[in-house]
Amino acid sequence: MARSPLILVALISLIPLLCHSFSPETPTGRRILVLVDDLAVKSSQSLYFKSLSSRGYELDFKLADDPKIALQRYGQYLYDGLVLFCPTVERFGGSIDQAAILDFVDSGHDLIIAADVQSSDLIREIATECGADFDEDPAAMVIDHINYAVSENEGDHTVIASDNLIKSDVILGSSKIEAPVLFQGIGHSLNPANSLVFKVLSASPATYSANPKSKLSSPPALTGSAISLVSVMQARNNARILISGSLSMFSNRFFRSGVQKAQSSTKHEKSGNEQFLTEISKWVFHERGHLKAVNVKHHKVGEEDEPAVYRIKDDLEYSVEIYEWSGSSWEPYVADDVQVQFYMMSPYVLKTLTSDKKGVYSTSFKVPDVYGVFQFKVEYEKLGYTTLSLSKQIPVRPFKHNEYERFIPAAYPYYGAAFSMMVGFFLFSFVHLYSK
Amino acid sequence: MAAEPRWGSGGGAAALLLLLLVAAASICHAASNFLPVSDAHRSAALELFAPVDGSFGSLEETSEALQSFDILGIERRTNVRGSTCSSAVEVLGSSSSPVKDVFYALKVSSLLKCDVRQSQLEAIASRLKSVPSDASSLNDFYYSIGGLVLIKNQIPVVDVLLEDADKVFQAIKALSQSDGRWRYSSDNPVSSTYAAGMALETLAGVISLASNEIGQSRIDAVKNDILKLFDSIEKYDDGTFYFDEKVDGVGPLATTSSVVQGLTAFASTASGRVKLPEDNILGLTKYFLSIGIPGDAKEFFNQVNSLSCLENSRVSVPLILALPATVVSLTNKDKLKVRVTTALGSRSPPLKVKLVRAFISGSKDASVIENQELIFDSEGAFHILDLLPTSIDVGKYTFVFEIVLQDSEDAKVYVTGGQTKVPVYISAIIKIENAEISVLDSDLGSVDTQKKLNLGKEDDVSLAANHLQKLRLSFQLSTPHGHAFKPHQAILKLKHEKAEHIFLVGNSGKKFQVILDFLGLVEKFFYLSGRYDIQLSIGDAVMENSFCQDLGHVELDLPEAPEKAPRPAAQPDDPFSKYGPKAEISHIFRAPEKRPSENLSLAFLALTLLPFLGFLVGLLKLGVNLKNFPSAPVPAMFAILFHVGIGSILALYALFWLKLDLFTTLKALGLLGVFVMFVGHRILSHLASTSSKLKSA
């Protein structure tokens, strides 16, 4: 009987292991729920899933209308990422609905959405919440009669070969994507009010979004470079979302297919899809661009210990260590645009930190001649990187009465006058009293 | 079931044939082009089944790899025979290895022709023969019967025949359900389509191993089950058929593959034909082809193996009609080629391909071509439509082909699926003429400025207009045959830095024209004056010279916006501009007070000392003396103490200036003051009394 409490203790100690959320200490071993409307997607998109599982993700495939699916149980999330490869689902099964998915993102989890022609309102609404508005015409597709992929079997120019990629190493990896990326699906525009979402793959100026089977009767809602094919969003809590208007761009067919852009003679053996989507999934699942800052230090020049208060016009040194998660370990982050602010209501000093290329950023400056409660602030926002927001409060006092300058030369006449007066008075006291 | 009479011997009524045609046409309702297995599959196979350290992994994986290579006719590049055979023999030698492993070991050894001793095989055979008699689960039946069939095919000498085949047959049949599906075991109530495929394959094995023939009634019952199973077949819109599994974890590909393998195995052993609708067989084939190239080894094997089963089965061999290219350029004088092969890409029997008709997609118009026979090019094994008739202009067409087998015997073996609809794009370079852009005066309609345009090449016009004028853009498009051409995309864009406006260019016949009356557009333009870039995009799927061109710009002078005019929507800003380092800020310190130079201060110091010097000089001049100093010792002592006291007070002031604080100073001053007052009083009263004495004297 004595064993049952022991088992209970053992079970309780296991509970923390059941929730896998991205934590800076152990970011590996993450579980991803993949919702599909047809299990055939699992095989037709298998190369993409293989690239995920080979990087250590546990994929859990479920039909989107499976009545048993759930994102959380007993208040704990069961998954760290969600992949919605179910463009046509009208209603999720189980306890999942639009609000549940948004809550999932709000608690810092990552999401990949692939829409397609005939996407359901549900998927559109989720994308709208993330700042991407898909073309409202359900039959519309992105068409480009100039930058389409040459194919002997696709004549309607809806397979687009795009190479308008965002120029960001952190999102797309450092090696350049040479071959154009194939895309077939619907376009979206970005909500200008949402500053967190941005285009990763955008369309060319000749692109438009319309139903290829019917004649255009009114100007298309989306045209030109305003069309985004693939967008990403990084929420304020660093949850990352990928929104794609095409499910087929993840497919084995597009991964393997060669690509030749119309009106261009270069033929690429393999499309850029695999590289593009693999790299971007690394970004979405925080294998790149996730920063942490540790060891924030500041002290007076020539001293080692952190003071409780600074005096105006002190010279101080500030340093912070910044590391980036590389998928397996924290590597020093190297950049030249990390800035520190010495802040009270507004920045009094804003200075770029110098990096020693080993992750340590430091600078030194003189405390302003204004006293009050200041903050050292590092607000590091860079496209594709998680936001670093550090602040440390420190008071600054004015000079004490005895810290001002003494024996100023300009005052010598006053000193001289006073003392000559005093000496004169002393002599005069003798003369006055004893002279005859 | 309408397709059944094809195989039926009697009847053959015209009405039934008509029904068959309707059924066949309905399969390919959605026109699509399925390409047979090609070299892309072979290179993918080499990639997927790449041996690691000279082995393909487990025996099951090895057998799948080897089978896929054999089906696709790929030579095995790496020699895996030695190590694989030895592990297969090891499994066969152990009497405790599971039946499943024995099955795959037998499979591998038969594929690689490993040296397995006959005595060993006999031992295995007797072991496997004992399994079915007391087996309860379908897996046991499947692997043991499958193993025995493999031994039989490998070394026919070994006695593998089942004495109680009828009983085994019954035991397996007992697991079948009324809807044609099977259960995995008698104590598992879940029925599965995947299991049905396994069961059919096992039953086929039992029939081939039976020492006494299985009763025809039993076989007919299973055939009936197959028909029921096909009632649950599911269909995609593009005319492909597949089986779906209701049980979790088995995908449609694996399920369909299992059924196809079971069906073809059963059909090839059981006496008499299995009558299935031919659209189902063709639909299943198209399903496997529609998958393309799977990325997973297991799925690849399922796909290739099923296609091979269908191709080699006695049910019927589907023929696939495919167009290597569905985009045909009139400008390049491309020829329309059609290729008919089996699903695995091997040659078809002699046949003719007939173009039944061709019509413009989506229109109800009469067809443009009818009943034309394609010419066979034996060199490339193509059927070529030599000359496109002039009635075919650019556009999207649907071509309807029909396969006519030359040998009537072949018709029993092959299924052609009746008519096949294929979408074909006929493209060409479109002639662009008479392009011009002009600014018109609104009231009179007279031309203010007019510029010729060179569409498709480069243009850079610069125009100016005000809100009382109109902008007119016009051009003509015609096909190579001289007909009017209406592109899908004919969009004029005016781009201001704050807003973008899109207009469709309409046409009447060949002539395309758009007139922008700025008076009616000022509100839409948000009263924004300034430079508008003009961009024209003309494009169509069948237009080879689609373009999107900047024509130049027009400088618009629009009236001032009234107060309540709508404002243009905000444009999304560039993500890069939002981030990036900010300008550095350094604090500007208060400037120190301006001070005179040190020399000046010293000069003034000297000046302040001058009166003191004057005072000293004056004293000397006056001839001061200390004759009044008391000579008596007590008053002299008081005088000295008095002046020491005054000196101390002055020194205290100096100390206060240098380092002392106010409290210490006041304390000391208090003490000194009392002292100075006392001694001062004594000496002053002494001096006063001496002077009064002097005066009185």
C-alpha cells in the first residue's frame, strides 16, 4: 500500500514532461498536429513532412473533421505547432474552432496555414485574423501570363514560377534560392493596419487574381505586386505563422518538378520549393531567428561592480550577451545594429553596441546631466528575429554639495579681498589700540 | 453496372452499348490528362530505395525495393545479394521466427534466387502448412499461405499442397462481412477494406494450393463479395476511383493497393472471370497515376506494384491515352501527339486513335473537327494529328479521343475507357496593331495630344491632362488566322504614389479601347494631382507574347479636394523600413559657465591686494607705534590673549572656508567669542582707565 503514493509522486513528476512548449532551455522534441481534409495529402505532400520529421518533429496526422482532435487537455497544450493542410474544411472536429486556434497562437505556438482554391470561410477567417485577406472570389486563382512555369501539360498559366523572395537570411537561410518557386493557388493581400505580417513570396506586376475559367467582367480585386503568395507573421509573443495560398506548392510533384520560367531560357532541374519551404519551416518552428539576451551588466568605467545609483556625468560601461538558437544549441549572435537606450520618458542616449563576434555587445557613454530614474533599454526588432526587449532601472542623482569644483581661479579676487580685509583688520586692531 | 455487357457473352444489344458509352463518357466528365509511369519514376525509385551500408533495411523493405526495381525494369546497381541472402537464410533456418518474417524471407530469397536448401524449404513448408489449420487471425492466414505460394513457385518439388484447403477457405471466408469487407480476426468486430484485399489474396493462394478443387459455389460467393466491395468504391471529380479505409492509420493508397492486389490475384487463380465495371478498373489505374511520384518508399511500392498487378492481371489491362504536350503552339507549327500505353508505360497492342471531335472548352458550340483518324508514327510510338485544320484558331479546346483496337481479340484483354477528353491549349503569337494613346478635350472630343505606342516593346510617353480632359488608349489584337482575339487579362493601371487604379480594357471586335473621363473619376482618384504611371497588361493563356508594360506617365492636374472627400487607403509599408537601427542620440550637456581667464583673475587679485598695501604704507607713513601696549604683566597677558583670540577667530573663518562645516565652526566660534569677550573686556577697560588717568593728569 505504501507504493501507491510513490507512484503518484512519480506520475506528478512526469507532468512537466507532457507539455512541450518552446522554452529557451529545451527547445527540441516538439510535437506538431497536422490537420488534413484527405489523408491522401499525407502521401502527396510526404517530402515536406519527411523534411520536418527528419529534423526531429513528431507529426500527428489527423483528419480535420475527426471528432477526437483536441489542442489542449486539462489546460495543457498537447502540441507546439499546428499545420492546417485542410483548405476546404468548413468546421473542425472535436473541440477545435477558430477561437481555439487563435488561443493556441496567442499562447506562443506556431501555425502553418495552406489555403487553396475553394478554401472554406473558416480557413479564410483564420488567415484574416493573422492579417492576410484572401481573394473573396472562391474560384479565383493567381494567374500570371508572363512569369508562369513552362509546362507542356499546364496551359492555363496558374502555375506561377516566382522568384520575388524577401531578402532576409534569417527567414530563407543563408544559401540563395536559385530556382524559382512554383505556386498554384489563391492570392492574398496584407492588411495595411497589421504591422507584423509581411510578404515572403510576392507576385510580379503582371499577376492578377481571377477565375481562369470565366471572362473578367470587373477589374480584379487583387493585381500586381500587391498580391502576396506566401506571407509570414511574427506575433508580439514571438509565435510565428506561415500563410500560403497554395497547398500544392508543398506537394511532392512541385518539389521534384523542374522549372523553367516563361520568356527565359534557363531551365532548373528542380524547383526552389523544397529549399524555400524547408528553410521557411525552420524559421516558423524557431530553428532560426530566435534570440535570447543574458548577462546584462553595467558599471562605472574602471570598476567591476554594478552601482545602485549613478551620478550625473559619470562614465559607464554597458554590456549584454545575445545568442541565437540554431536548432540544436545557442550560438553567439553577430550583428552590428543592436542599440541601447538610456531612457527616461524619452531616450537621452541611444547608442549602437559593438559586438566582439562572440555574442557580447558592449558600449560606454557618459551619464547625462539630468537626474531622475532612468532605464537601460534594449528594444531589438529586426525583420524575422524575435523581439528582444530588456529594461533595467537605475536612478541618477545630481552632484552633492561637496562634489562641486573648489578654488575657482575666477574667484581669486574675492578670496584676496576677504583675506586682505581680515589681515588688515587684525593689524588695525593693534594700531588702533596701542598706537600713540 | 452498365459496363458489364462488355464481358457478357449474350445480348450485346445496341441499347446496352449506348449505356456503356454514356457510362464511359461520364468517367472522363472532367477532362484531364494522366501521364503513364516514366523515367522520372525510375530515377525517383533509385533515390527512394537507396541501400544504406549494402542493405535496404528489413527483409520487408528489401523485398519491396527489389520488386519495385523489377517492375520498373531497373538494374540493381548495388549488390545486396550476399548480406541479404544470408539474413534471409538465417530467418528461414530458425524455427522460432515469426510467420511474417518467414514470408518476407521467402520473398526476398525468391527475388534474389538465394541458395536455400531443399530440406530447409521442406521444413518451412510443413511448418507453414500447420499454421492455417488453427489460425484465427487474417494475418496468420495471409503470411502462411503467401509463404507456401512462394515456395511452390520457387521449387515446385516441395509438397505444399493443402489437404484441407476447403476448410481453410471456409475459415477465411467466415471473416467476411456482408458489405464485402473483412475482419482481421474472429474476435475483432471492426471490418476493414484493407483486410478485404489481404483476404482475397490469401483466398487466391488457397485456390492455387488446393489439392482438391474448391467448389465453384464458394468461389462465386467470393466474387459476389468483390462486387459488394466495389459498391463502396469512392470517386474523385477527375474520374479516379479509390478505396478509403474507415479504420485509422491506413491511407487510401495503401487500402486501394491492397484491394487491387487481392482482386488481381484472385482473378488470376479463380476459374471464370470476375465481372467488374471497366470504368472502375480504369479509374483505379488513373488514381494510382494521379498520385504522381510518392515521396515514401512504402507508398511508392504500393503504387508501382498495384499498377503492375493491374497490367498483368486477367481482369483487364487498362490502356492510358495521354498527350505528352497539351499546349500546342500554332506559331511553332507544333503537332498534336497522342501516346497510348499501358499504365507502366509499355507499348500498346496495335490500335488506332480517333479524334472524335474537338470543341472550345466551356462553350456549347458545335465541334470544330469531327472524326479524324490520327497517323501512327512507329518511330516515336506516337499518334500524330498531322495538320491542324484552319478552323482551329487559338483558344482552349477539349479534344475527345477514342481508342479503336485493331484486333478484336485484344478487346477482351484491354480496357480503353471509351472516349477520353483532354483539354488542349492552342497558343500563338497575337498580332498587336494600331496602338495609340491620346488626350482628348472633353467638350469637343478633339484630340489634344496623340502618341503612337509600340506595345510589346518599349514605350515612354509623357502626357499632361486636367480634369476636363479624357485619356484614350486603343489598340487592335488579332489571331494568326486574322480573327478577333479577346485576352483574359486586358488591364490598364494608373499608379499614383498613394493609390492605384485599375481599369479593364473593353473591346468591340478586334478593336480595344478604354476612355478615361477624368471629370467622372476625380472622386475615385481622391483628388490627387501629380504623376500617374501608366501600366498596361495584356495576357492570355494562349497568347505567347503576353506582356506587362510601363507606357510612361500622365501628369494629372485635378481640382483641390473638398473637405469631406474620401482619403486613399493606407499602403502597406515596406517591412524593412520599419526595422533597422535608429539614428544614434547623444546627450547634449549643459555648457559650463563662461569664466574669465586665469590671468585676468590674478590681475584682479593683485588689484584687491592693493588697498591692503596702501594701508600698510599709510601706517608706516603715519609712524604708528605700539607705545600704548601695557607694560604691566597682567594687562599685557590679556592684550596678547585678546589678539590671539581675534587671530583664532580669523583662522577659524579660514578653516571654515577650507574644510570645517557650519556646526563645528559655530561651536568653536561660541567658545572663542566668550573668551575674546572676557579678555577683550579686561584689556579694553584697562586701556580706558589708563587713558582717563592720562586725561585727568
